[in-house]
Amino acid sequence: MGDVVRLRKPHPCGGFEWEVTRLGADIGLRCLECGRRLMLARSTLERRLKAFVSRGEPIDQEKFAAIFREEDAAGR
């Protein structure tokens, strides 16, 4: 998350760069030019990806685990 990627074809607004906002089977992206959000299947993104412009912060495993422990304790 937080990575900025460049896709092969431009968005209709003219932007090539997207920020990764969600990870999973589908990847959430936000256009850095106009702010439009969309979801792409992981396989589709892999085909359309041209380059990584910048990488996001690495996930701290302890913080990540603590979030899930708090959610479990809250009964979510």
C-alpha cells in the first residue's frame, strides 16, 4: 500500500500514475491527476503495470498484528 505505479495507457484525464490504496484479490487505485478511484483484478493490474514510480512504507508486522488483535477483542 502507498506504492505509486505507472500504467501503460493513460487515464482519460491524462494521468499515468496511480497510488495503491487497497490490497487483496482486487487492487484499489487512485489516479494522482484527478483523484478517481477504481478497483482492478490483480491479474489485470499485473498486465497493465509499466513501472513502480515509488514504493510505500513497509508494513510493520507488529503494528499489523496489533490491529487484528484489537479487532478480535472488539468482536469484529
